[in-house]
Amino acid sequence: SNGGSTSNTDVTWDYAVTPWTNPARLATARETLASASGHTAEEIEFQPLVTSAVTFTIQRPTEAGRVTEERPSSSLMLEGAVVDTLAIPVVDFQLAFDAMLGRTASVLSGSVAIEVEGWEIERRPFIADFAALAGPVTSLASSIDDATGQLSIDIVDAVESPIALDSLKLAASRGGVAVEIDLGGVIPPGATLGPGEMLTISVPSPALPGAGEIEVFATTDATPRPDDAAILDAILDRATLEYYRDVTVRAIPALFLAPAGRPEDQVIAILVEFEGGDTVELSADIGEAAARVDYPFDDVITRHAAHDGTYRYRRTIIRVDGRQDRDAEPLSATSSILFLSTFP
């Protein structure tokens, strides 16, 4: 936002924080409640709590230090999601992105406070961590080879980042019965998959009741290895993405005067080419020009390219006899006003 200039650009950041319920916790709670109430587990139905007395607070790192703020404009449904928008400086988004990647000791976190009359306020914390998002990171498909009795399982990386398979644990179910699948020696130690890649394994078909298809599911999923560039590419709205700075290029009139005794060395024009930006031409009649230098926003946020206000440029000196001399290597500067000099 704000036109994309590095001097005043904000990141408009839309995000959602969604509730996640651990099925194993609910299963345990169902059995405990059943034994204490005299009802059977099948008779107990859990329903989401409905209340409007909900407060959402976020804690995030900033260039000036950590801030805590209540987000009064966020909309919240306990059975849906917290939806919010932040408008923050680029450097603050960079710090938040680093925190979600686990690059720093800082974390991006928050809490939902739920008030129910007659009860103490319930606070549900969260930490935004790209390595620990809810939902599966693998896609699984299985089939039985009737000739060998082996169960063939296709394991696919279903996210934008690589995944490590060491933590993967699988189970198979049919007819209401589930059994763990022994993966010992089946998946090579240290095995990883890239986005969209597939590994097919074969294990003995488990003894399960009934007939028909066997469902394979992960009891413990693979571990994602967050790819910062891939994640950022997935979330950026490139239709509005600009990040640049303006540089004023100046040349004093004396640069274009003929040197004493060497009229053939008189400079008639100077071209300045900015990496990732404009090319401007200065002469005796044009002593000042404006240039725009664009920065690759992805590289700035992921720190694949340092952005400290530095820009790089090359000069081409054109003399009255037609000679052209160009800088062999780019020059660097940080000032918003660039005063030119010429080659000897």
C-alpha cells in the first residue's frame, strides 16, 4: 500500500486464525463423561459453544519491540475463524514472517478469551508457526494387490514445502476397526519429499474385518520443512505488489567542459543504469534526472537479498569523439541524491 515507495510502504496483511479440536481429546472426554454420567458414549453429542463475549488479542514482534494489541475489529465465530487485517510497515511484516518460520526467538502469538456467565474466563492461546499448522501435509491413497496380498500406499507431499517422513505413522481401518501399520524398514531413514512428489511403499495387508477398500490414514503426520520462498509466493497478491525507491541523479556542469589541451576527451553525455531500475541520461543541458529502483519484494522479506537501502548502478561515459567507457563492475550507493563523477 501507499504506492510502493520504500519510505512509506505498509503491508496489508489479511489472516485467519481457525479453531482446531483434537479428536483424541474429545474421544477421551466422551469416555470419561460416559462413565461419570451413566450414559453410553454413543449417547453423548458434543456441540460448539455459542457466545458473543469473545476477545481476540495478538502479540507480534515489531522494529520498536514486541506489542500486544486487542483486535476489536476482528470478526469471530468459535465454530469458524478469527478474521483480521493488519496494516504494518514492511520491516514489521518481515519480523513476523521470520517468527512464523522459527528463525528468531520472537514468536507471533495471541489468545482468544471466551466469557460464559457463571464460569471463569477461558483463554485459548495460539502460536503462528509454519511448521505446526493444523491439517494434513500428506495425501494418502492405497490399494491391495490381490496376487500378493500386499497393501500398496502412495504418500504424496500435499503442501508447498518439503516434508520429512521420519515422523510419519500410518494406520489402516475397515469395518470400524483400525490397526497400526508397521513401517519399520519400509521408509528409508531421512527420507524427504518435495512438493507434489510421491513415494510408494508396500506392506503386508493388515488383518481387518469385512471386505472392500481399506482406508489408510496418518496417526502422526510427516514433518514439514517450511520453504520461505514458496510460502511467500503462495500468499502474496502480486497484482498490487510494488517496492521501490526514488533516486535523484545530478551532474555538475563542469563535468561536460572540455579538458584543457584534450578537446577529444570532452564528455557529452553520461548514462546511468540502475540494477532493477531505470536508466537516465545527463548532459550539459540536463543536469538532473529522477530514477526509480525496484527491489524484489520476495527477496527482501525472505532475506535472500539484503535490503538496507543500497542500490547498484553503472555509468557509461560518452565523449565527443564517440568513445564510450562503461564501469566494469557495478558501483553501490545509499543516498537518495547521487552526484556523478567521471572516469579519469
